[in-house]
Amino acid sequence: MMNYDYKTKPYKHQDDVLRVSWDKTDWAFFMEMGTGKSKVCIDTASMLYEAGKIDTFIVVAPKGVYRNWANLEIPAHMPDRVAEGASIAVWRPNPPKALKQHLISFMSPATGFRMLMMNVEALSTKKGQKFLAAVLESSKALLAIDESTAIKSPKASRTKALLKMSHLARYRRILTGFPVTQSPMDLWSQCRFMNKYLLGDCGDNFFQFQYRYAIMNKRTMGAHSFNQIVGYRNLEELSGLLKNFSSRIMKDDCLDLPSKIYVQRNVTLSTDQERIYTDLKKYALAHIEDAEFMTATNVMTQLLRMQQVLSGHTKSDNGEVIEVADNRLDELMGCLEESDGKAIIWSRFRYDIKRIADALIKKYGPRSTVTYFGDTSDDDRVEAIERFQNGDARFFIGNPMTGGYGITLTAATTVIYFANSFDLAVRMQSEDRAHRIGQKEHVTYIDLIAEGTIDEQIVKSLRNKMDIASVVMGEELKEWLR
């Protein structure tokens, strides 16, 4: 490794990863949230620039994360000697005139070091695709995909675009704590982004990859037939391949962090909830053999409605929200009364966030609570984090799809899941907002569960996905959500 002067002293595991990977054309940072993978990537870019190997550093990340690279991560970790002379731009689809001209300049050959941050959603548009391709063609670039499970679907337009243009980059990196969030099939496009040869004969063809590592079964519903994955095989072989071009870092192995403690709190359904939930379940079961009804969209819609009822609301056919008497909010308030210190409350539903905030403000005062979800402006998001981390706010209520990525909330020692989702990546990301570098206390995670309902099925699904991911990554099965 070249003689490199760090701005912030790395942990040993970060230094070890850099020593083995900094000059590799393709590398995956499979580093758990909170182990500092952003710093490793920033130091990689700085090393490559100082070695004369790149002139442009490009980060593509989810919408809620990509600005953090420019505002927080790069200022914290990139050496001043590199950053001070660099040109930096943050993508916007409809930028003001000055930013537009600045972005256009990135489409011409670089005259010095420059850095570009883009949200991955922009690459679902022709405008975003054309711009990034032009930047790559005019650059000697390191292209990094943060939270690379955002491109796990080979059919997604943003994935197709990145696979098509990734060869234009001189160096490629992917960053994620959990590359397998749904199934081992998630890995193909993430690896193909880096290099089509990394996965051997399967590296350039998803269907060959699926055939080798998945067990398929043909199913028929009415006039329709399709192949369904019913299991997996050769996962130890796949795990061995990954080790050739990745660094796997687990918090338990490298950081002296306090423990995670998992607790389940049972919630009794109200009479109204039980009646409505039972009706929805009967409706879904009555149509389960109807091929027209049993589309993925219809199934997810029914599951969503059932979960909404458990959270204390439902929607009419015209979209009007109807409150349903429930005990879940009372159980949440009881949990908070029993806990000391600051707490994060996650829910996938906007209605829940507003209802919980109203209840907490009523009981604890207007300064007690901050919210963080899709409607929250960028300025209000910054203020919410600051007030929770360093100020007087005791409760942080958010949507984990929005607030579960790229922010630090280590002031919390209690995290409560009011309404979960089936997405393992969202769950793990949101857990580790509190459990990361800087946390000094044990963190207690509380799942509110109505027994015999979809609440239990969601947790079971998350547990199964975690077990499969552990096998693929060559790890011991975790005692998680037991």
C-alpha cells in the first residue's frame, strides 16, 4: 500500500481492508452498518487520485443518503490536501442555472480532482443515465454504489443502465452491509456491475446464475404458468467466489460495541380490529386460487391492508383514512414509560408517524418529539437529527425507508418497531442507526406483535432471509429476532 496520510485515524479493520483492496479494479465492501465503509471508500478514492490513477470520484446512493456524502462523510474523512482543490457537485434533476453549468462541466475532461454525488433513482431516467454516461466517458473515474442492494433487481431500469455503463469506470466499488436481503439472487447484478467475470460462467447471464444457485419448480395457476424458486443450492461455492473480491466486516468481530437486546411485546387486538382483520383474511383466502387475483400487486395490497388494521387504521375504497380502535398506541406509550433515555420509533405508515407524534407531544411537550419521513424537508431533517442527537428531543419517529439509511442516531438506547416491513435491508439499516460507532450503551429493540397475525409472519420472513444471507456470506447463524 502506498504511503498515505489519513485525515482521521482508521480502525485496524479499515486499514486492513484498504491494504488489500485500494488498488484493485473491482472490490466489494460488505461491511456491516457502523463499521465505517464510507470512510474506506473515501480513502480509496484519495489514494487512487494521489497515485494518478483517477481524476473523478463518483458516488451513486439512495435518495436519503447521497447528500450525506458531500455534506458529512467527505468533509470528515478526505484529507484536506485532496479535498481543498477538488470540484464537488451534487446532482439535481432541475438545477438552478449556476449548478446546471457546474454539472455540465463534469461532462468534459477533468482539469483537477472532482467528485460527483448522484441519487440512484436518477438513473431510472434517460436524463440521469445520459449525464452519468457522459461523465464516465470523459473521466478516469472510481464509480461507487452505496447501499448496492438498490441495484439487486436485474429488471430495474436503473440496474440495466448501470450494468451497461459500468465498464466506462476505471475502478468500481460496491458498499453494503447485507448484500443478500431477499435471496442469493440479489448478488448477481451487484457483482455484474463490477465485472462480468467475477462469478465465473454465470457472471454475465442472470438465468445461468439462477439455474446454478436456485432450485426452480414450475407452477400453474389457471392459464398462467411460471417458474418459482423453492430452495437454493451450491451456496458454499458462491460464498467462496465472493471472498475473491470482497471484504466482509462484522461489527461483532471488530468493534467493542454494546449488545443488541431483542424484546417482543404482545398487543391484543380490539374487537373492531379482530372483526376487520378476519374479514380481510377471509377475502384473501377466498381468492387464493384465482390466477387473475393472485398477482404480486394484489397480494401485497391485501397484506398491506391487514397490517394497516393492526396499526389502528384502514382506508376506504376512495382512499379516505378510517381510524380503527386499537391497543397498539397504548402499548407503545407503556414501553416508553418503562424505558429511560431517548428512543426511536419506526413505522412504515405515515398515519402512524403523525398519530404517535401527536400522542407524545400531548404527553411530553412540543419539544419532546421530532419526525423524519417523506414529507420532511431537507432542512427539517438536519434539524431533527441535531435536536435528537445533541438537543432536547427525546423521541425520533420515522419511516425506516426514509430515515433508516445514512444517518447516525446513537443518542437512542431504545428502538421500537410499531409496524415492520418484509424488507430485510430496511430492517437492518434502521436497527443500526443507533448501534454503530459512537454508541456507548446497550440498545434494546422492541417489536410490537399481535399474535396469530401478519406481524408474526413478517418477523418469521425476516428471520428466514437472515439465515439464508448468513449461509451465503459464510457466517454463523445469528441469534436475531428469536
